[in-house]
Amino acid sequence: MTPRIGLVLKYLDEEYQASIFKGVAKEAERLGLEMICIQGDQFDESVTDKTAFFPSPAFPLDGIIFLSSILLDFNHTLPEVLRNTFGPRPLVSIGTALKGIPSIIAETAEPMANLIQHLFDTHGYRNFLHLGGPVGNQDSLVREDAIRRALKRKESITDPCTLKVFNAKLFSETAGLRLIQNYCKENPHRNVDVILAGSDNMAVGILKYLRAGAPSDWAECPITGFDDIPLSGSKSLALTTVHQPTELMGVAAVQTLQDMFNGIIPPDLQEIHGQTIIRNSCGCTGYTPSIQQLVTGHSLQREQFLRDVSYFGQEIMATSSIKKLTRPLTEFLTNVGTHDFALVLYTELENQMPVAGQIVLHGNPLMGINHLEENLVYDIYEIFDRLLKIPAQLEKPRCLFNLRSGESCLGFMLYSVDQSAHSYMSVSGMFLSHAIKRISEMENEQDHARNLEREVEKQTRELKAEGRRRRAVEEEVLKISDLERLRFSLDLHDDICQRLAAMTMVCKNGAEQNPILKTLFKMATDTLQKTRQYAHDSFPVEIDTLDISDALKRLCRDMDTGVKTSVSYKQLGNIVPLTREQKINIFRIAQEALQNVIKHSNAQKAVVQLNYNDSIISLIIRDDGDGYTASQPKTMVGKNNRRPRGLGIRSMEYRAHQLEGTFNITSTAKQGTEIQVTIPTQGEND
């Protein structure tokens, strides 16, 4: 079985890591080893034993090469943590010497000393400005120490040197530009002979500023770099630098792993010697690039890849689902010549470790790619069994790119591409991570909204059911109330009224002879008349024989005694037939409202108005009385208002709601009160 090794780095989007990858891939192919490059895992902030794949046995690797100079800040506890993280697998560190772990580093002290000697002896420079990388970074410490040692060996009491050191947070082009920009702002007149950049990328940024935006005194300042990236040898830069043997370091790391597989104990530290590269940026002349920077097929391909990446990033930012993401992704993979590809999204994590996921895409974009079922979930072991069971082409090693956004571990993509496309795949992976995170958050919001909607629907159903139960109780209460009114009316009519009638007849017969009986006769007659009116008001029998308009008209006439309040009636629209229940409740509401007006409002006039239209009836009772007191604001007393109300108002409201209607009171102090009831002519069950 072919041994499988893993190269763990950050991203294949810059020359240092790409060169390491190239050396590892070349030597792995020569030795017949399968290589997988793992990108994007979290090691730079804090290293623990819980990362995306390690120490999970689900991801089968026989040995690991770890690019520690990129992934880790120097920390004496890291070797132990890394051994715990990666388990018993053979482990080799590149770039940083880690105690107890075989390490491959670049020996750059001698090339740096040679560079300082060249600057010192050939150009006569004595005042140096070192713009270095992150404080505490191992590479930064090593490079600064090499500069200080070299200068110390060269200077003397009679020939002193000066060294100024400033550090950035990164070894990047932008970091270099910002450092020199700030320095020139403080020192507009050049006070150094040469700038020693912490990396070639930083030197590129520094040169951009010196040539475009720096004070004129700085425009021709000599500069050197470190790394010897391909761009350094271009005609426009011609950068004097220290060549890091990155490709050879990758080769040595693979050879070290092979020795460990064969039981050979490797040395703790292997140093691969760098080289001083003299070009024109230090002040020399005569350097000519061996290959002119012409528009070649490679540069045209790079331009096309850049357009593909840009278009891919624009397209996926507008997608609204993972399914819609697959089309632009497949097109991009085809354009950059991806040989095989898989996209896996995690569905379950335990302690930040993937437990299960979905294989969203899998196949060869150039030959046709499989769109797998979205709801098919595999455990992490089965996912890797499926993806890695087909042997990889040794000349085209696979890359595993972790899809992360912030602290979120989303999934990974596994792919194989030509060397020229690796940096573009790294950029596309970053785009893809953010798009998947955005879609995931959007889907979570949609799920949350759907859950809220379902909960609202459930609550609405429960409220409606509760409303129906409440209305049923109210209906029963009103029925009982009406039955009690009927019983009371009948009792008054058949019993009390008959007794009073008999009493008046007895008193009438003796009234002429007895003044007391005459007075008693008058009192009994008045009482009989009022009792009959009470009996009639308690249950007006004309409701069953008259329409509601005539019943209300008679009610207003009976209430208009001419003593206290004038009561009138209006009708608008054509009469619509109503059920007996509707007529009784409308009548009771008007009756209760008029009684309140006459008893409490001090009104001169009251109007009862009944408006008919096709689907609703509006009952309005309006008066010009006191309204609410000045201390009470103008208000609407409605279904959900919690202002305390009397039994009469509650009774009117219950009756309106019983008919599926609305009940509102509007009142203003000294301007009267208006009650408005709106009732559908057909109930919801009709």
C-alpha cells in the first residue's frame, strides 16, 4: 500500500509556501509516496489537540510535514502540543527548529553575513535600516540576529555602524509599505544608507512607496530583500536578496519522513544552506534577467485565471443556496483545469471536531462532476473512505482546503490541479468559505423565521380556539341572561302585574269614600304601569314580530320621555334580514347604551343610527353629554383595552363579539360619547 503523507501549511497563495509545496510534491513523486496538502487549518492563534482533522483517525496519513515557520509563533511548549495534536505519526517541521521533532531549516546566517559584507565593503554603507517582520516570530528573530552579528563583525571603533529596527505585523507587501511610509513621515530627509527588508514581499511594498510617494530624498535609496521569490529577479525589481532554499527544504523533509518509515532515526536538525543573490537594488549595476519579462503563454494563463477567480467571487456572492452555488463552482473548476474535486460540508461537530457531513460535489470537472443528494449524510470515516479510495496521480498531489469563516468550521474541498493553479484555488477557497457561511446564516435565519411562523400559526390556532371557547361561554351566559330576563318578564306580567291589577280594582271601588284608598289607588296604578314597562323592557315581544329597525324606532320613542334627554332614530341603507340572535343582541346593545345616556351623561340629545350595506350593519349611539372627565384622555375603548369598565359596557362588548363584530367607544370630555358597533350580516360559519 502506497504511504500517504500530509503537508500542512496555511495557503498556497504566496511563493514561500508554494515553493515548499513544489519541493515536497516533486520528491514524494520520485519516492512513490502519495501526498496531500492540507490548507487553512487553525494553528496560528492557539494550538490545541482539537483541530479540523487531527488527531482524528478518520483522516488516514502515515506521516506529516508541518510548515511551522508560517503556522506558528515561536513557543517553547509547541513541540509537545504538536506531538499531542498529530499523535504517533512521524512528524517533520519545516522552517522552525522544534525540540524533539526532526526539523528542516534554512541556514541563512552565512548568506546574510555575505550580504552585509558586500554592502559594507563594496558600497561603503554604514547606516542600516532594518524593516522586519512580526515581533517574536522565529524568522524575524533569526534574520535580525544574523544582521546584528554580521555588522558586529564588520564595524570597529574607528569605523562604526548604526542599525535601526522597526517591525511590522506581517511579512507582507502592505506591511513593508506602511513601515517605510511611517518612517519617511518622521524622517523626510534620508538618514540611512540602505534598507534591509525582512522579506522580498516587504521589499516590493517599500519600493512602490519609494518610487511613487516618498520624499525626493528617499527615491533612490538602496534596498535588499530576503527569500528570493521569482518576482525578485524581474527587470523592474532586480532585488538583491538572500535566497532561501525552500524547494530543497521540501525535498529534505520528504526524505526525512522516508527514513523514519524505514526505521532510520533522523537528526534533530538539518540546515539547508541559502545563497546571497546580488542584483541591482543594492546599488550595483549590470544585472540582466536571464529570462525577459515578456507576455508569454504563462502570463496569459495567469491573467485568465485571475479573471476566472474574480468572476467566480462575484457570482457566488449573489447565490442564495448551496445548490445554486454548484453551477459557478463547477464552471470555475473546469476553467482552471481541476482534475478531481470534492466539496464536503459538515452537518455535525463535537468539540470542534467533524463527526458527519454531506458530500455535495464529487468527480472530475473535466469529465463530468456528480451532484450528490443533499440530504445524504455520512460519518467522517465513510466520507474519507469514499474520497480517498481512488488512488491519486502522484504527479498531481491532492490538496485539502479547510473551509472556515471566523471560528466556524464549515467543511473542506479536496482537489488536484496543475502547479500553476494552486494560488487561484486558495483564493477561491476563501471566497467559497465566506459564501457558504453567508448562505448558512441566511438559511438559519430562514429556518428561524419558519419556526417563528409555525409558532405564530400554532399560537393563532390556540387563540382562535380559545376565542371560540370564550364566545361559546359568552353565548351561553347571554342565553341564560335572556332566559332569566324572559322568566323575570313573565313573572312580572303573570304574577306581580296581576296582583297589582287586582289591588287597583279593590282600591278603585273604595276610593270615592276613603281618601287613603284613593291615594293607594293612584300609587298602585303608577306601580302597575312601571312594572308592565319593566316586564316589556326585560323581554320585548315585538322583536319576534318586527324588524330590528322598527324595534329600535319603538325603543327610542319609549325612551324619549321629553323630561331629560331627547332620543331620536335614523336609518341609512336598505333593510337586510337578520337572525333572531342578531336582532336581540343589537336591540340589547342599543337599550343598554340609551339607559347609560339617560342615567349618567346629562345629555340634551341622543341619536340611535342604524346603517345597512351589503355585508355589515353599523349601530351608532351618539350623545352630547359630559363624556369622560377632563382627567381622562381621549381614548378608544376596544377589545384589547384594559381600562376598567362597568358591567353594562362589558355586556355590550360581549354581545358585539358574540356576533363576530367590533365594539368601540370614543369619548371626549364635554363633547359627548359615541358607541359604534359593526356586525357582519353573515357569520363566519354561514
